[in-house]
Amino acid sequence: MDAVLLIATVVKVTAIVLAMVSLVPILTWVERRGSGIIQLRLGPNRVGPFGLFQPLADGIKFFFKEDIVPPFVHRPTYVLAPGISLFAAILALAVLPLASAIEVAGRTIPAAIVDVDAGVLLLLAASGLGVYGILVAGWSSNNKYSLMGGLRSSSQMISYELGLSLAVISVLVLCGTLRPVEIVEKQAAGLWNVVFLPVGFLVMLIAGFAETNRLPFDLPEAESELVGGYHTEYSSMKFSMFFMAEYVNMIVSASLLVTLFLGGYSVPAFIRGPLGLEGNLLAAAELASFALKVGFFLWFFVWVRWTLPRFRFDQLMGIGWKVLVPLGFLNIVWAAFLVAVLGVTP
């Protein structure tokens, strides 16, 4: 790797990490204000105008809060678990293309940190690692509520990861590639995959709520049953790392949905045509397009959380195995029919 590519990679990694650190506090504010609007109350409105400084106050509180480590925990894995969850969440962003390419010093640099042929597989592998952090946290806490939360998360992940993977496979069958950039470009040249695979889109959307442990599928931490689930024994910055991992997973889930089904960073034809944007200006427009699509789904996550009640665990598992998995298989058959019989491509 030459110096320009090395520096560009370091800059991209730094930018992604800083973006996540900045976006998580913003999402917490959006979540609280959104819940206030939905429930006809004010939400945070004391710290700064419209409560805008509330996330900063929360961050300061987490930083100075006493870090209590119970004497009965398995300390090495107890300390490691929050880092596993956060690292796995951020790692999944490495292969997501935010734009087609950027130009630096006369060189064309891929917008994704890692642009590999098997990028979708790497993305699924990275997103699946997050459950290990939760499972390790539940076991190492030596607490029955934490252990139940960890076991629930692993059971939930197995059932919904299968449904999500089947939805992804249907896209791969339709597009004929594992490279995220090519999947986006095929949609930009034709129609979005959601037009051909609406069932796959729906399966992946529902599975995304279970993957991120969000209501109505937040059974691993259900306060009414498990106190706090896998993070019951955590405090201070260790708890905040789990908190950050949840919101980063929301961003990853929304980004994956947009990339595979909604054209990714593709922009309307008039921006490429009459406006004649090219180079870094086009990359900026593509980044804005990607951000708007992801932002819509992030708000959808918030809206669903404060609208629907929590499912029972048996209902959750029933939906995964009896509804999403069969629909996922049927969706793959439909994608194969589109390609082999009708000759459809995005």
C-alpha cells in the first residue's frame, strides 16, 4: 500500500470513529425529544436551548460516575465485554460505501474503508460479533438476571440473524455480486432492489429491530422482567459503551438496509445529468443522499420504540422461526425466479 492510500485509510477510519462518537449523543437527544413529541410531553428542555446540551451533560455524568466492579464477577471478561460490543458495531461500518469515490491528490480513493469483493460477508460477520459482547457480559456478571439477558440475546440473534441473512442472500442472487459498491451501482443504473424484493426488505427491517435489541424486541434487557438484563452490573463508562454500541448498531442496521434495498448512496438522475456534478462535489451529494436515507430509518427506530409494546419472548422467537425464516426462503426462490426465468436485473 502506497503512502497516499495509507494516509487516506487512516483518515477514513478516524472520520468514521469521530462521526460515531458525535452521532450517538445526537441520536440520544433525538430519541428523547421524539419520545416527548409522540407522548405529548416536553422531553429534555432544561440543559441548553431545547435540551440540546443534555447529551453533553449525560456524557460528563458517565465520565465522572463511580465505576463499581462487583466482587463476584469474572473480572477479565467483565471488563472486556463492553469493548467487544462497541468494537464489533464500529467494525461493521468498515465495508459500507458512503459514496462512489473521492479524489485526493489526483488519485481516486474508495469512500469505503475496505472495498473488497466479499464485503457483504465481512459486514454480516462483523455485525454478528456483537452478540458475543452481550453473552460474555451476562455470563461474567455472575448475576441471574444478567445471564438470562445474555442467553436471550444469543437465542434472539440465532433466529433473527438467519432471517436477516436470507434477506441478504436474495439481494446477492438478484445482483450477482458480494461487493457493496457494485450492488449500489446496479441499483443506480436501474431500479432499487426494494421494487423487486419487497418481502426481503420487510424481513430485513423486522430482523433489524431484533438485531439491535430495540423495542418491541428488547428482551435481553427487559427492565420489567430482568431489571436491566446483561448490563445490570455495569456502571460508568462501561455501561455507556453498551449504550453507544446499541446506537451504532442502529446506524449499521439502517445503513445496511439502505445499501441493499434503497439504492445506497445513489442520487437522482438530474444531479448526475443536468447539474453535471462530478468528482468530490458528486461524492458530497452522494454522502448527503445516503445520510438522508439512513436518517429516515433512524427516526423510524425511535418512532417504533415509543409506539409499540414489548413482545413476550416466546412471541419473539415464534415470529423469527415461524414467519421470517419461511418468508426468507420464499424470497430467495422469488429472487431466483426473477433472474433465471424473467431475466430481471436491478
